[in-house]
Amino acid sequence: MILAAGKGSRMKSAFSKVLHKIGGEAMVRRVLATATGLSNAQLHLVVGHQGEQVEQACQDFSANIVWQDNPQGTGDALRRAAPFLSENGTTLTLYGDVPLIQRSTLERMLSLSNNNTLVLLTIKLDNPFGYGRIVRNAKGAVSAIVEQKDASSEQLLINEVNTGILLAPNAKLQHWLKALTNNNAQGEYYLTDIIAMAAEQGVEIVTVHPEQESEVSGVNDRVQLATLERVWQLQQAEQLMRSGATLMDPQRIDIRGKLTTGQDCIIDVNCVFEGAVTLGENVQVGPNCVLKNCTVADNTAIKANTMIEDSQVGAHCDLGPFARLRPGSVLSNKAKIGNFVETKKAFIGEGSKVNHLSYVGDTHMGAGVNVGAGTITCNYDGVNKFQTIIGDGVFVGSNTSLVAPVEIKADATIAAGSTITKAVAEKQLAFARAKQTNKDGWARPTKQEK
Ligand code: UD1
Ligand code: MG
């Protein structure tokens, strides 16, 4: 059961709080992903404020959506969901705004569950302010949870707090939920009131603690969002380093999705990885690169300020600095894409080089091609896109326009400064520029004296 109906007013946002992202993924989606696959769990998602947005964003999880219009507390949320709960099951309650809860912690809770046990995830905090306090009897057994606003001055000194995450057997939960009242400081139905009921009925209440505090940290405002973002990023960075990647500074990497690295990759500072990015072995990524949904094979060097999106890069390639691979770029092994070169829907054959200041789009380029500085494939007439085909071993002189559709066959040579509009056959030399005229003894114009 994932609660996500709260208003989140401190976010000051037009978007539901739980849709704000950590590591590129909406918080509630992270919780859904963590819960997915937990002992065949049926997921229930309680939505209310901006519920349509949340429902829409989580469609692919096929969770049962429970509407909680006019939310009246965590107990009220579970009451609305009660009709959907299986008779003999167990309900694990999670929060959509507590995104970093670990699967292993939940599994530890599940391993303790049975029909007569309530499992609570609690933690001791130096500053317990704001949380529900765990009240224990003389024998040390949990007897109740009191909310901050309802607690006596003595109870406020308790530093063991309720994280909100709990596991309860449905048969009993149904009775407890019916018995909830809103007779408290906030006029809400507190889910936490079921603890005292359970204790009175002799139900065993066991507590489990998370491995790290961040697992149970909630996000109420953008400052906390940023804090958890850093926690998550550092966790990813540590995982990468443990799996054999060198990060020049683990504080200065941002992974918004999933980054997989082969052995001995070196990633310099301020790189951003989005979506699914896979680097082979010994790939070097220079500073300030942005890589999104791409694969890069072994021994390729990506120099500073390079951007790659929806593309595949082969082995032993050399990219940048300041290269831009737009969607559909496929680089064969040993290709070179240099500074201020943009590629889009372009296949670049093995060992081919586009080293400086070029645009190569809608192009199929063979192997061993050399494209001179300032070459442009003119692929667009304002309405339609056209293909440029360049055969193996072609040499394109600098400052050439290749007006597509056009084909340059293998081993042809294009003279610098050409505007190519017609096919060039194998091994031909094509000149398509104005002839140079020289005049002898040319006298420059002079200024007229007045
Ligand atoms: C709750 C707990 C408190 C615990 C704290 C941990 C209760 C009564 N108190 O307090 O013991 O220490 O969490 O953070 O449970 N929500 C709904 N519907 C509602 C109300 C809340 O879906 O009607 C959702 C919110 O979106 C949020 C979560 O439940 O994700 C917790 O609600 P919140 O109002 O933050 O509860 P707290 O007062 O913090
Ligand atoms: Mg809260």
C-alpha cells in the first residue's frame, strides 16, 4: 500500500509532490519499483491531491488505484483501501514521498510477518521532532504510537520514532481500521492508532530498523528533495567505484537513470548520465559530458563537453572535445568525431574521421572516409529530409556542401569548397566551385583626397 494522497504544499509546485524526481525517476515510481516483486505483492496506490497526474505517471506498474478524495489522515487512506485487501494477506504500508527505502529492509520486515504479528519500522533520531513516538511499556514492548501534536512532554523525550512503514495482517487490520476515530489534535484518522489496539489484543509488535537513515527520510520541501538527491547520487557513485570505475570526484557526477560501466572506465567531473547508458571497458569520459540513452564500446575516449543522445559508439573511437551525437548516430570502431561536429541519423564506417566543424545528418558513410573541416550534408529542403551516401575511402575536401539526395562512390575525391549536387562515381575527382581568376598588376582602389 503506497500512500500518495497528501497535498505536499511545502513543495510550492503545480505538480504532485510524489512526482518530483530523485535520480531522474519520480519518487513514487521508485517506491513502486522497490515494492514490485516483493513476495507476489499486489500493489495499491492511494491517490488524492493531483491524483490524475500520479495515476497517469504510474500506469505501467498496474497498481490498483485507490482514490482518497478529501484525505483525512493515514488511517483514512487505509480505510478507503480496505475493500481491496485480501482476507488472509498482509499489508505493507509505504509512503510515496519516502523514496529511498531499500528492498532488503522490507524483506527483513516480511520475514517476521505472521497472522498475529505487527511489524514496525522504527528508528532512533537525535532530533525526533515532528514524528510519531514509539511508546514502550516497562518490559520494553511497544504499546502505542503517539503523534508529535498529541504527545505529553514526557513522551516528547522519546527518541525512537515511527517511520510510518509498517506491516499488518489483513484480518486484524480490517477490524482495527473500523475502530479508528479522529478524536485527536489534528482531527485525523491516524493509522498509528492501530498499534495500541494491537497491543491491547496481545498481538506481537516487533520493530525493525533500517540500515541507513536516508531509507526512511521523507521529502516535504525542495531542500529535502535536494538532500536525498545527493544521498542517492553518492550511493550510485560508490556502486560504480566498487564495480571498477574511477570517478575523478564522486561528488560531481549525476546519474539520472542507470549507468553501467565496464572495468577501468574513468569518468571526469561534472558528467551527466541520463536514461540507460552502458560504457564498455576502459572508456574515458572527459569533464562536462552529457550522455543519454547510449552505448559506448571498449577503449573509446570521449573528450570534454561532448553530448551523446540515443546513439551507439563503437570501440576505439575518439570523440570531442565539443562533439554532439544526436539521435540515431551509429559509429563503427575507430571512428573519430571531432570538435564542433554534429551528427544525426548517421552511420559512420570503421576508421572514418569527421574532425572539425561539420554537420552530418541522414547519412550512410563507409569505412576509411576523411571528411574535411566545415563539411555540411544539406539534408533538408524545409519540408523533407534526404539521404547522403558516402562510399569507402572517400576524401571530402574542406568547406564542402553535399546537397542530398546525393551519392559519392568509393574512393572518390571532392575538391575543397565544392557544392556537390550530382552523384560522383568511384575514384572520380569532383570540382564544384567557381574557377579562380588572377589579374596581373592589380592596383587597389585609393582614397580620394579633397
Ligand atoms: C506520519 C505518521 C507518524 C510518522 C510520520 C513519518 C500517522 C498518523 N503519523 O505522520 O507517526 O512519524 O508519518 O513520516 O500516520 N497521506 C495520504 N492520505 C492522507 C494523509 C497522508 O495518502 O490522508 C500520505 C501522505 O501523502 C504521505 C504519508 O501519507 O505520503 C504521510 O502523511 P503525513 O501527513 O506526512 O503524515 P505525518 O503527519 O508526517
Ligand atoms: Mg510527513
